[in-house]
Amino acid sequence: MAVGKVVLVGSVAGTAYLLDATIRNFLAEPFALIVTTALALWFAAILNTWLDRMLKFYPQATAARQAAYSVAQRERRVESLEHAFGSVLMGWGQSEHAVIVSGTKELISGGSIELAGDGTVIKALRQLRWATPERLARERATLERLALTAFLTEHRLGVLVISEGPALTALVGVGVAASRRPFTYPQVTQLMELAAIMEGALERAHFSAKVQHAEQLATVGLLGASLAHEIRNPLVTIKTFVQLLPKHHQDPAFREKFFRLIGDEVGRIDQLTEQLLDLATPRTYEAKLIDLHEVLRGSLDLVVTKASARNVRFLTDFQASPDLAFTDASAAKQVMLNLCFNAIQAVESRSSDDRWVKIGTRNTATGIEMAVADSGLGIAPEIRPRLFQPFQTTKSTGFGLGLAICSDILANLNASISVDPPAPGAGATFRVTFPCQPSLS
């Protein structure tokens, strides 16, 4: 960058001096000055554009920085961030190859690359902060730097930098440029700036994935008592029929009823455990066309049981027709369960007998809306502005991550969540809008 400025200033100054000396032979001094200034400015503009193109500093660096910020704001998942950042790096470096790996201080991995945090490659890179084959060839060879040179050669990298945050380490590398020219130090500083942007976004994505898993486990914990109750009922029924079987074994009607009931109750237990495992297992959500009502009804039994145990009426009003939504079934279940459990807890605090929670759906201009309403005390005014941010809660238990995780999951699926404005004497109403078709963006 500094080299380009020196070349530009020196060339324009020299050209202006020669033009002024030549033009003075033909024009008077005031007119010669005007003509010289105009020609010098024209030459400066042309030369500046040429230098930008040849040295590849300003347009590529600015565009890459803006693209990196855009990706960081748009993407939430680690895999999506790495893929999008890779495209940015290849465009910036005019290369067909880029590497982004990240991880903890103990292990850094991504794709086919796996490096120990205290290994020779990471030690050398932490000491140098950046490396190119040319720099390593010039400097004194050590065991760590030889390992780093071998790493660059193995992965066909022309430059590699390291960026470390409080909890995450990221390696960002770009393959040899199509021009085969070595990367210059100004380009290395640009890459280090890009790496810092990428490391920050990846760190947030890693943290989001961890708290999402924690919230899933918390949801599973809330389901524990309800699930035990639901499983106990079919087990009691099965136990009763088994005890009666020796006395009524010769009765065909009894045997037929017994075998039918056993199959139904075992199937019910299997369905409940599948729901629990589905929520407990961390996964990547993938949107596809689903029957929203079928998905919601599949998880309502557990919510109804929890509501009944707390003397809360649970109401449903599924009006959407058609009910085809383009989203992930497990995500829809988790969001619905989280909102319903929150609503039940909000209603529990009321002393009134009119305690209810209602879930409903309807078609809107932008998709299918799922609304969860309650007759609780509503949301405190001081919480509302930060409602979907992490660690916002008025409950004595929990970390206040539920709504933030729901918002994060839905954003990744092009869905949205909002809460109705406060109304006197009314509880809270959360509205989730699922798209009916894939996003065109």
C-alpha cells in the first residue's frame, strides 16, 4: 500500500514538472499552469486505477472485507461460515484454493486437517503470526519452521496466518495465486485483518452451537417428569394384563385384546423415547417441506401431561390449511416445546383458577404462523427490549437461553419469532412464522 502511494506521488510529480517545463515554451504562465494541472490530474487518475489493478490492494481488500462482514452477519452455522469465508478468500487471493480450520487451544481441525494445539506447526505459527514459503526460506530453519514449511507444501498454500480469540484459534490460508506471484507483506496484513473477522464470527458460531446443545439438554430435563409419567401408564397397563393372563388365557377375546394392547403400548413407549432422543441429540437442521400440524401434534402429549400436572388447561386451535411448511421438523418441535413450557411456567405463578395455555396456527401472507399464548402476567417491560438475547430471564432456574436459541434456530431456517405488544390484563403471545417455500436468496 505504501509502495503504491510512493509510486503514484513520484510519477505524478515528475510528469507535472516535465509538462510544466514543456508547456511554458508555448503558453503564457497562467495558462501553462492551468493546462499542466489539468493534465497532471488526468494522469494521476489513470495511474491510480492502473496501480490498483496491478498491485491488487484497494479493490480486492475492500471488497473482501465487506464480503467477510456480510457473511459474518448472514450465516450462523460453523459449516456455512467456513464455506462462505472460503469463497471470499479465493476471490481475494485470486486462487482456486483456501483453508479455514478452527478449534480450541487443544485441537484445531477442519476438513482433512487436524492439528494439536501444542504441535510444532501451531507453535511455529504462534511465534511468526504469519508464514509464506518465501519467508520461511529466508529465515533460520528450526524443527517447528520445517514442519510449517511441510504443512504449506502439503496443502498448496501461498500464505497462512493465525488468529486467536479468548476461546478459539483459527488458521486461515490461501493457495498460490493464479499469477504465481508471492504474497506481499501488505497482502499479508490484509489477510490477517480478514482472519480476525472470520475468527470472531466462528467463535460466536461455536458458542451458539454449544449453548444450543445445552438448551436441548435442559429441555430434555424438563421433559423427564412428564416422560416418566407417560411411560408409567402403559407399563401399568401391560403389568395388569400380564397378571391376568394366567387366569384368562383360554378366553379368545381377552387374548386378542391383550396382544393388541401390548403392541399399542410398546409402540407408544417407543415413540416417547424417540422424541426424547431426537431432542437430546445435537444435529444440523435442514429445511424441507413438512406437515406442520402432524409434527406439532406428535409432541403435544408431553406438553398436555405437564400442563395437567400443574392444573393448567391446554388448548389447541389449528386453523392453517394447507399446513405445509418449509422447515425442519426437529427444530419446529424444539421451538414449540420451549414456548409451551415457558407459557406453562408463566401461568403457574398465577393464583387465579383461569390458567390456560393455547397453541394455534393460521395462514398468513408470508407463511404459516404458529402462536403460543398464555393467561399469565405478561412480560416485564425491562425484559422486552432484550427478550431474544441470551441470559435474559426472570425465572429462578435456567440461564435464559431458551428464546435466544429459538431465535437463532429459526433465523437459520428463514423463519422468524416475535412477541405481541403488551396489553392490559393479558399474558404473552409469541408468534413463529414458518415459510411455505425455500428462500430465493
